[in-house]
Amino acid sequence: MSNDNTSPLSTWAQNIAPSPTLAVDAKAKALKAAGKDVCGFGAGEPDFDTPKFICDAAAKALAEGKTRYVPTPGILPLRKAIAADYTAKGFKNIDETCVVLSPGGKMSCYLSILALISPGDEVIIPVPYWVSYPEMVKLAGGDVKFIRADDSTGFKISPEQLRAAITPKTKLLILTSPSNPTGAVYTRAELEALVKIAVDAGVYILSDEIYSSLTYDGAEAASPATFSDEAAKYVVTASGFAKAYAMTGWRLGITVAPKAIAGAVSKLQSQMSSNCTTFAQYGALAVYEQPELAKQALAEMLVHFDRRRKMLCDALNAIPGITCYRSQGAFYLFPNIEAFGMSSAEFAEKLLEEELVAVVPGSAFGAEGYIRLSYATADETILKGVERIAKFCARYKK
């Protein structure tokens, strides 16, 4: 890392990159505020309201004065409920001491990385990756090693690639299924093969499962921690409430890990943010206390997401020059735009300037030649946006 001694900023601040997805969303919102008719495909959040029963539980907690500090890892009833839920999913030897609630899934991932990585440790990250993983590793002083996948393999890495990438310095592998930005979902067998290689090499795994409830076409998200007793010792699972229950602004992330790692995550958090918002935790508790309402709310969102996924994917594939892998999870598509002979950043910038369509360039995710579109938006926006993208592509198709 370079350090400009004339700058008042730290090495960390000088070398960290801002979130490109948030930057795209902010630019689109600024144009909308200026009266422009922008079709935004950049935001990674559901366009639904948080279910009423969750809001009601939080409001009740506020009315009852639940506004004070609580234990750093979270309120006991919620941690117990999460532990019971994960046990029902096949996790073994899990209790409330293995669960930490943090201010957002992003913080759950970052604290997990800080708990495991020392300066000089290697972290393997498959490409395309969520934008924050490499920056989190940098902040922990770790070294990133990328393994590349593309649409020809369904954006999935192979066991052979992983085996070749592991060195004596490798400490952690980050796996995300369903994936942001591609929506790819590894099968259980595919994940088992990768996890076995990592565990046999003594490499820990951060399994980011924030989108695990959002799958389609019969695909199911598998949790590496459930594969074997040995895997459970090496897997840290990060998740949260944001995507499944439209609670992005509530900032409630979940870490489920072996007790020693969970304790380290809690200790780190105690010096950074203390507990996450108290009354928000009581809102989240309603997910477990009223499971039928939670199941219904999720099912209703999935119907809309699935319809939009098919609509957007078919429309993109109908545009000459674009090919789009049909994702099976999350709420993203990651179409290939290499045929247009420009970088993904240039493509995204021109598309926003000329047609008022906001997308995120693939370069933000380490994957040049692609763009990311979120279909967590209204049908009308999808139809109008695709029409504009087709018009744009017709001008630049070589």
C-alpha cells in the first residue's frame, strides 16, 4: 500500500474504495430528485415495505421503552430463536452463544473477517464477488487471491480451481450462494466438493447466506456448516433480515459460528458499535414468534421477484448483442455486454447519461464485460428500462 505523507488521511482511508453500488444508487436518486425519469436497476434492496407485523412489534417495543443498551451480541430471546431456527435447518451444536446480531449483514461479514484474518493471511474470493469483500480483507490487513468464473460455468468456480489456489498462507475462503451480483446458486453437491477441499486444507469458510431464502426454478440454497461435524468447525455463516423481509434500513445482520469465533466477533463489535438497535431486534423477533406471517410475507415477495426475473431475463436476451445467464437466486441478473466493445463502466455511464437507465458496471464486481441489474423494482420500470436499453444497444452494436 502506498501512503502519501502529506495527506491527513490514514493508509486505510487512502486505499479503500467507496461502494460502487451505493454510488450508482445515489446518482440515480439525485437525477430523480432533479426531475429526471430514471429507471433504476442499481439498488440491491427489495422495493416492498417491511411486513406490518414486524413494524408493529418494533413499535410495541418502542412504546414499552425498549430503547436502552442490551448485550452486545443481541437480546437473548432473539439469539435463542435464531439458534433454534438454524438447528432446525441442520446446524449442529448451536445455541445462543454461537449467535451474534450486528448492525447489518455487511458488518456481520466484516467482523467475521476481522475475527479470522491477520496481516499477511490470504483470503480466496471467487469472481464475480460482492463489492465489499476485497475491501474488508484489505482493512483486516489480509491479501486477496481471486478465482475467476464466468457465464460459461454459470458463474461457479470448480474444485480444481480452488485446489490450485490454496497455499500455506490461505486462511479463509468466501462463498456466496445465492450470489450477488450473478444470482448463481451452487448445488449442495457442488458446495460439498469445495468445502471438503477447504476443510482438508485447514481453510476457514465465510458462507454469506443473506439471499438464501430467495431461490427459484426449484433451486435450494445449501449451508456448508451442515455438511459434516468437521465442516461445522470451519464455517462461519453470515446472514440477516434485510433481503428476505425488506428490512434493509433496519441494519440487522446475523453471524452463526463456533463459540470461540462468535465470541471474538462479539468482542470486536463491543469496541465498534456495541449492540445493534434494540427495538429493531424486537421487530426481528416477530419473524420467529409469528412464523406463518413471516412465511406468507416471503412467499408473496418471491412471486413478484420470480415474475420479474423471467420478464427481465427474457427481455435482455432478446436484445442483439446481450446474452444473459438465467439466475436462480437473489434478485439480480448479470448480462454479458462484451459485444459492444466498451468497458462496463463506459457502458453504464453512457446508458445513464443517454437513456436515464442506472445499472452497475461489472468491473465493480471484478468482472469486466458484464453489468448488474436488480429486478427488485416495479414491473413498469423493468419494461420501460429494457426498452431504453434496447434502444441504446442498437446504437452501439458493432
